[in-house]
Amino acid sequence: MAKKITLKNLPSPVFFVLFFKIFALLPSVASASTDEANALLKWKASFANQTQSQLPSWTLLSDNATNSKPSTSPCTWLGISCNSAGSVVKINMTGFGLNGTLHEFSFSSFPNLAKIDLAMNSLSGNIPSQIANLSKLTYLDLSTNQFSGEIPLEICLLTNLQVLHLVQNQLNGSIPNEIGRLRYLEDLALYSNRLHGLIPASLGKLSNLVYLYLYNNSLSGSIPPELGNLNNLLELYIDTNTFTGPIPSTFGNLKKLTVLLAFHNNLSGQIPSEIGNLKSLDILSFSENNLSGSIPASLGGLRNLTLLHLYQNQLSSPIPDELGNLISLTDLELSDNQLSGSVPTSLGNLVDLEFLYLQENKLSGSIPPEFGNLMKLTDIGTRHQPVYWLPAPKHLPRSLVRARLDGNQLTGNLAEDFSGVFPNLEFIDLSYNKFHGEISSTWGRCPKLVDLRIAGNNISGRIPPRIGIGTQLQSLDLSSNNLVGEIPKELGKLTSIRKLLLGDNQLFGGIPPEFGALTNLEILNLSRNNLSESIPESLGNFMKLHYLNLSNNKFSQEIPAQLGNLDQLSQLDLSHNLLRGEIPSQISNMIA
């Protein structure tokens, strides 16, 4: 018996509407999926053959041998993600080795695409203006490729963008003024290209911006004060460009800023005192500019600062005592300025300091005894630490490993000022100051010290034999002082040493036979002393030696033929001695 149909049994009108709507959509969804698949295949076909072979899943053929029906969806393809309707929403092909262009990429075929990540490939050519068709795009990363040409204005029409990374390409031209339209942008990275021109003032409208990386380009002109409107900014990298003019005082409004790098530009004027408002700042570098005036005392309020680089400017006046309040500081570099006065005793409060560079200033007075508190110091001297990190730097050194005080007019008794042991010290350069007194034997008990330089002072007395304890030493420069006595035989224990400079002193006696163990020596300068006796034949065993200067001494006897074994030697000076006999043929052949 047939079931009686009543109004109660009939499906609701809503059901019919939904059924017919879904049914009507099915062909269009399938069609859209097929269009996207074909567009991707067309793009794949434009790649170099080797790249095509790396995308075996990109095919319309079914992988199932029992299913002859071809696949029309790219959703299972490597690097492709789809939404529930089967439309492509994400293309992530980072480091796939793609070798081709974007010219055959049909941007209009992907109406729902929200994320593109093609970083770390070998894509080249221009960025097509058709990219403007991706109206839903929120994430675009084309970094570390070979894209050239200008940044297309059409990118500024992608008003939903939150992340834009175009770094490490060959892009030229200027940053489009229209970039201020990208009001949702949080992360803008354009570094390591060939961009020139000004920073658009419209960047100041990007109130959601958290990261701004423009470094390593050829950008010029003044820094727009409008950047001070970026209240959410955490990291600002504008270093390694050719910016001129002052540092905007409006930077003092960037209260959330943790990293500010503006080094290696042509900035001038004074450092704004408003920088002291940036209480969250962790890293600050204005080095390698033309900044003048004094270091603002307000910088002493940056209690979270771990790195402060102001070197290679024209800063003058004394170092403010307030820098001693930077108790988190691990790296302080103020070298190559015109700073005067004494070294503040307050710097002894910086107990986490690892790198201290004050060289090439006009500092005077003695070293504060409070420096004995800097037990984490690893470097007191020669070259600047690299500050060039990719965003975002998360690792910083945490103990004094390096210090430079050379090239000033510092005074004091070396034995008193540096009589303690610095357990983490790796490098110290006190050269070309006015230190006096004797060399403390404690330098031999610094277990990590590899480079000790005290040249060009008024140091007197003997070389302490206990320096020979520091068998890890690779460089020892005590030249141009008033040292007397014999060269300690204990220096023969420095088997790691590569550079030994004892010239221009008043040393006498012979070269200890124990020196024969120093087979890693590359540079040996004992000139301008009163050394005598014969030149040891064992010097011929120094096969890595490329500089040997024994001139202006009282060496006698004949020149040992073994010196002819030094096939790496590029400079040899034995002049102004009491040598006799003929020049050995081995040396004659070497010179020829």
C-alpha cells in the first residue's frame, strides 16, 4: 500500500532551496578546480626541465591504477593547499629549486589564493603587474630569488596583505609611495636589493606594522619623521644605505621598539635625547655615520639594552656616567670618535659586559679599579663585532670577551690596573696609550686569552716567565716599550702562537733554544733590541713563517743555511747586525 503523502511529509521549502543551490554550484566548483589545475600545469611547463621533474604529483592523471578516471583537483599536489570547496588558497614552495619566471602564472585563475611563499628558489624576471588580481592575498614571500625590475605599483592594490617579503633579489627603482595603502601590513621586508630613492612618508600610515626591514639597499635622503607614527613597531632595520640628515626625534614615540639599527649611513647631527624613551630597546646601533655632539645621558635609562654601538662617528665630550646604568649591556662600542675625559667608574657596574671597545678617542686618565668587576669580559680591543644579523636576532653573547682601549691617552700602572684574572677574556688591546709599570704575571693565568696586545706604552721590567702558562695564546704583542732582560725560555711553551712581536725594546741575550717548538709561528719580530749570539738553526723549522725581522740587534756568526727552508717567507730582514760570512746559497735561491 502506497504511503499516504501529507503536507507533513513533504520536505520543507528551505531544503529545496538549499538542495538546488548546492546542486547548481557543483559544476562551477569543479570547473574552478579544473581551471586552477590547468593554470598550475601551464606554469609548471614553463620551468626548466629539471624543475618539472621535481613536481611529479602535479599531474591530472590518476595515481590509482584501478581508477581510470583522471583527477581534476590540484589539492593533493605538493605545495598546494585548498579550502573545503576545493579551491587553491595557499601555494608554499619554499626551497623547491624552481627555475623559471612568474610570466606564465595565471594570477586571475586563483580567486581565493591567500598565501604565496616562493622563497629560496631561482625565479627570475619581473614581478608581473597581474599580481593585483589576487585580491584576497594576505601573505606574499618572493625572497631569495633573482627577481629584477621595479616593485610593481599593483602590489599596493593588495589591501589585505599582512606580510610582504621581497628580500635578497635584484629589485631596483624606488619604494612605491602607494605602499601606504596596505593598512593591514604587519611585516615589510625589502632588504638586500638595489632599491634607491627616498623612504615614502606614507609608510607612517601603516599603523599595524610590527617589522620593517629596509637595510642593505641604496636608499637615500632623510629619514621621514612620519616613521615615528608606527606605534606597534618592534624592529626597525634601516642600516647600510646612504641616508643623510638627522635621526628624527619622533623615533622617541616608538615605545615598543626592541631593535633599532641605522648604522653605515651618512646621518648627521646629534643623537636625539628622545631615544632614551625607548625603554623596550634591546639593540641600538648608530655606528658608521657622521653624528656629532655628546652621547645623550638619557640613553642610561635603557635598562634592557644589551648592545650599544656608536663607533665611527664624530661624537665628543666625556662618556656619560649614566651608561653605567645599562646593567643588561653585553656589547659596548664607542671607538673611533672624539670622546674625551676619563673612563667613567660607573662602567664597572656592567658586570655582564663581554665586548668593550673605546679605542681611537681622546680619553685620558687611568683605568678605574672598578673594571676588576667585569669578570665576563672576553675582548678588550681590535675589531668591531659584526652586528649584521638577519631579522630577527635572537642570540646575543652573554659574557666580557673582548675589550679595546688602544689609541687613547690612558695612563696608570699596568700591574695595578690589570692585576686580576679575567676568566673569560679572549682578546685585549691596550696598545698606544701611556701605561707604565710592569707586565703582571696574571696574564698567563687567563685561561681563554688568545690575543694580548700592549704595544706602544711605557712598560718596563722583564717579560714575566709565567706568560708561558697561557699555552692557548695565538698572538702576543709587547713591542715598542722599555722591556729589559732576556727573553724567557718559558715562551717556548706557547706552541699555539702564530704572531710574536717583541721588537723595539731593550731585550738582550740570545733567542732561547726552546723557541724551536714554536712551529706555528707566522710572524716573528725581535728587531731593535740588544739581542746577541747566533741566529738559531731551529728557525729553519718554522715552515709557516712568512715574516721574520731580526734587524738592529747584535747577532753574530753566520746566517744559518736552514733559513732557506722557509718557503713561505715573504719578508726577511737581518740588517744592522754583526753577521759575517757569505749569504747562504739556499737564501739566495729563495730570494730569487
